Amino acid sequence: MVLDEEQRELQQAARKFAKERLLPDYLQREKDEVLDRDLLREMGKLGLLAIDMPEEHGGLGVSGVTAGLVAEELAYGDFNISCVSVIGSLAGAILLRNAPAHVVSEWVPAIVAGERIVGIAVTEPRGGSDAANLQLRARLDGDHYVLDGEKTSLTFSTTADAYVLLARTGTPESGAKGVTAFFVPTSTPGLTRTKFDDVGSRIVGRGSIFFDGVRIPVANRMGEEGRGFSQVMQGFDYSRALIALQCIGAAQASLDEAWAYTKEREAFGGPIARYQGVTFPLVDGDSMIAAIRQLCYHCLSLRDAGQKHTAEAAMVKWMGPKTSFDVIHQCLLTYGHYGWSKDSPHQQRMRDVMGLEIGDGTASIMKLIIARERAGRAAG
């Protein structure tokens, strides 16, 4: 992939910020379990958040490929901070397509500036991979909808300032056609939140939100009743490619560190880089990461050209997190007993990327999507 001058400049700016501002405190931020809002505002001022948003809303109006370049570089420094940029692009795009004007004008510039975080609330306890199996009800009462129920396994569960939320307005038998999208600020009375004790990505905060008679103005409905599922889910092909690039960015950081270590660490009278048993596994990892990276950018270039890219997005979504986990694991092993320490960034990266082997669609669901794209209804 050949980058133009603007893309190179943005990539270099993101790389500089990642190495100088994010990487040194990556482990400490996770130990503190605090999402630094001042750091996000700093990123907003530098134009590193949701840069694909239109200029009239504070963004740079760049392509999906360019947004991917920035997401990958940020993840090199801190996988979890990169999540803010990726979710910002996803939520911002959904708002631009579907939200009422008063929501777009207030919230999209705030996302770009790092002032607000907007999460996506789809998953429910009984749903999981069956995203259309929603029980959360939205009952029309005058000029408001009343929400009762629960959402779970949400990214930014306790840190988001608002959610794009799917709720059932039709009958359970209506499936996805009975689902409507709403914009719900977290300050709304009757809304409570919890945080899970997760293996990784603790500063992001995954958990549940509960709705007990939460009243949402009709003006906060996104589009028509019954169209919410397709409105929200059509953005996921984009975010899946960005997620894969996040994972690749983290894996590349571990690879670069491991390669440097093989030249510095000596055993049996010389650097361990001279042993093929040490270097060949890293070569394998470098090769796989390079290949998946190219498929990610191919996927994003299809998206930018307005072409279908569902299969490609699903491919990188299952391959990116899994391969990155395996590669980071090998980098940890390269360090020997030094790698088996929580002072090592490899263990943190490994735990962080592992979460995205589940989030936003498991490998099995991604493979089912690909099979349906290739074989149609015959695939089930």
C-alpha cells in the first residue's frame, strides 16, 4: 500500500505520540484502572480521535484507510487508548447517518475533541452472538419512550457519556425488524451501571447497564421505529477492520521489542539472534502480521470506494486478534524468564487483544458470515 503525503504525516504524528506519550505509561494506566480524560483531550487537539468525521464536525474528513493507520499506530503505544479512537469512529459514523440533528451537532464534535465517549449498547444477557435477540423494551408513552431491561458486556460501560442503544419496540416474534435505535445519555435518571472484573482492558471498563423506567424523548430516537438493527449493525464491517489493526499494532510493538532483545541478549558466547530456534518463530509472526495488515487496508479501501467488504471485514476480525495473541505470546517466550513478569508489556498486550477474540463477534460468527457471503443461503 502506497501512502500519500497527508497519510504519511498523520501516521508519523500518531507514531510519535504513541511512542512518546502512550507507550511509557501503558502498564501503569492499566494498573491504575483510570481512563485519563486529559490525555484524550490532548489527543483531540492533535486530531488523533475519530479523524474520519467531517470537517464541519471537527474531524479531518479522511478516509477509512487513514483512520486505520492512526488506530494501528495508537495501539502500538496503548491498545486501550486506541479503543477510544476506534469506538469514536464507529459511533460517530452511526450518529451521522441516523441521529437527529441536535444530537449530531452536540455530540460528534465532542467525540472528536476527546470530551465525550459514546458507547454502543447491543448485547444482552440472553443474546450474546444472537444480536437480534433483544429483551430490553422501549414503550411509547406520550412524547417519551420508557426503557426497562438490561444491556451487558458493553465496552466503556462505566466510562461512556452516552450510548447508541438498541431496544425492542415490536413483538419478540418480529426479530430484527422490531428493533429501534435510541441515543441515551448516561446522566438519564433510572440508568445504573456496573463494571466487570476483566482479564484485560480494565481502563476501558466492560460491564452492564440497567434501565428502570428510563424515559427517553422521542426526539432522541434514531430514524424510524423498527429499523434500528440494520442502522447500527451496518457500521460493524468498518469497525471490524479497525479492531484488527488495533490488535496488529499491539503485536507489532511486541515484535519490535523482541527483535531488539534477540540482538542484546547473549547466550553461549553470542547474541541469541544467531539461533534459528529463536528467530524463526518471530519471522513467522512478522510474516503473518504483515499479511493481515494488508488485508485490513484492502478491506478499508473497498469500504472507501463504496464496495462490498463484509467478507473481508469478517476475515480480519477473526484472524487479527487470534494471530496477534499468538505472536505476542511468542514474543513473551522469547524473553524467557524475564517475560514471565507483570513488568513485561507482552503479558498486558496478550490479555488486551484476547478480549477481541470475543468482542464484536467471535471467530465462529465471523466464519459463518464469510460462509454466507460465499455460499449464500446454502451455508445456513
